Amino acid sequence: MKKWLVGGAVVIVLIALGAWAIVSFTPPPSKRCGTPGGPPITAPRVRLSDGRYLAYQEHGVSRQNATFKIIFIHAFATFRRDAVIANRVRPGFLEKNGIYVVSYDRPGYGESDPDSSRNEKTLAHDVEQLADQLQLGSKFYVVGYSMGGQAVWGVLKYIPHRLAGATLLCPVTNSWWPSFPDSLTWELWNKQSRTERFAMLLTHNTPWLLYWWNNQKLFQTSAVMQSRPTIFSPQDMALLPKLAGRVAYKNQTTQQGTHESLDRDMIVGFGKWGFDPMKIENPFPKGEGSVHLWQGDDDRLVPVQLQRIIAQKLTWIKYHEVPGAGHLFPNADGVAETVLKELLPIPQAS
């Protein structure tokens, strides 16, 4: 009888632990916009071939009258309203230069449907379908900021024929990309805290645990997920007041849930890619367009040493390293206009 009781107790404990694990490790369903109990739809959206919707916002001149058409791809924990190349320019700059910008919510952010199959290839095709739905023409420009670089690398790899030009603003790198020298990645790896290293290993090797890790309370999680001050450079700290206006709409960024927005960004960014970005061929062999990479040398999120390797490997990229700049430097006065003038053939006096 006692053995039966002990055995039964063990079974109950195991069942309880299993139930706890399932609940802890399994993300809740996303609260899709426009569904019962989900956030309302307030932005225009396009329907993709797989039935998902992408929400977008337009800036500058109309599509029909534009000389230059740009798709802006937002950073981590932001959304379509955070289009730095449209919001950080002088009033009338876009209109004067015939520039049209469309920013959109990447899957799971804002009002775009989540995509549990999201990767660098699906992101590229999202960009292409958005361009086609909005009738932007056979070629367009792309600008990706930070985690938005995932999509830009995907576009460069999978649909380079659609590009008129591209810009990467301090794009997040992946230490597992094969072309990075092991000696450098190990050096940078050892400079990270144990917490950051654990989070990176977990994201790369066991992404199904990431939701649990980012929501558990026993251990400190990633500095990025918690927005701890250590991720900001002195210049970044000085620029933070410029972002105060985000408070009014910040909650809309992850209103459908954090797993298919923030967690999925980490899984794609630091997961196993289907290609090595440093093996991409020049999309403009005849000089008919250009690709730019901008990086601050005091970026505490993305190591400048890795961007220098990319620039060395991909000699066709025009590399711009900004002294003293951190990860938020695109928000500094005048930077967005400088970025656009380098990408687009517009008069420098504009």
C-alpha cells in the first residue's frame, strides 16, 4: 500500500511538473488584430499570398508622383511609426526631393499578422509582395534599421533584381555566420556577460525555450529585452529624449504579444540562417545602384568589429563608420538626410 502511495505521489508530481513545463514553455496565442479580443485595425493593410496581412504607413510624396520609392524596415521593439528616415528629416525634405517612403510592421509587430515560419527568406518575400501590392514598380529602395537588417540581407540574397539600392543602418549581426573569423567571434563572445552568452546559446540552439527564458523571474534575462542602460553609449543616452514621443504609442508595438514580435526577432536574428550574407554577390555589377552600411564605432549592441569584417568581405558595399556614435545615431540631427543623400541620386544642396 505504501509503495502504491509513494508511486502515485511520484506520478502526480511528474504530471504536475510536466503541466508546469508545458504552460511555462508554450507561448500564449497571439492576439491578432481584428479578431475577437484582439486589438482593432487602424492602419491600411495589404493581404499576402499566404493570407497574412501587413500594416503600413506612407510618408512624403504620393506613390504616383514619386521619383524615389523606399521601403523602410523597422528595428527591434519598434513598428511602422518609427520610420527614422521619414521622421528625422526637416519638414518638406521628402516632398522637395520626390521621395516616397512606406514603413510597415514586420510580422507580429503592430497590426501585421504574426508568422511563426518567419525567416530571412520570408521577410524578403514580404517586402516584395508589399511593393507589388502598392504598385511601386519593378525596382525600389530598401532601408533597414538594426533588426530590420534581417530583411535587407534577405532582399539582397533572394530578390536583388528588384532593388534600385539598399541601406543597412547598424544591422544586427549573427556570430554564427560562417565568414566571421573564429578568433574574433570568440574574443567578442568572452567580453559578454554570462547572462548574454546563455541567452545567445539558448536562442541559437533551443529557440523553443526562448519564451520561457524571457518571461521567467528566477534569473536576469538579456539586457536588450530589459532595455538596461548598459546597452546605450553616451551618445545614445543624449539621444533618448528625442524618442520620448514614442511613449504615446509604444504599447501598440507588441500589442499582439511579445513572442511573435520580440522573441521571433531574436530567433531569426541569432538562429541558423540559410545563407552566409558575406557570400552575397554584388547586385549592381554595372554600378546602376549602391548598397550602404552605416555603423557607429561606439555601438554597445552591435560590435563594430563585425561590421568591419563585412565591409572587408563585401567590397562592393559602401561602408560608413561614424566616430563616437552608438546604436541610436540615426536619430541624431541631420543623419537621416545624409543617409538618404548617399543612397539616392539627389542634389547634395537639397
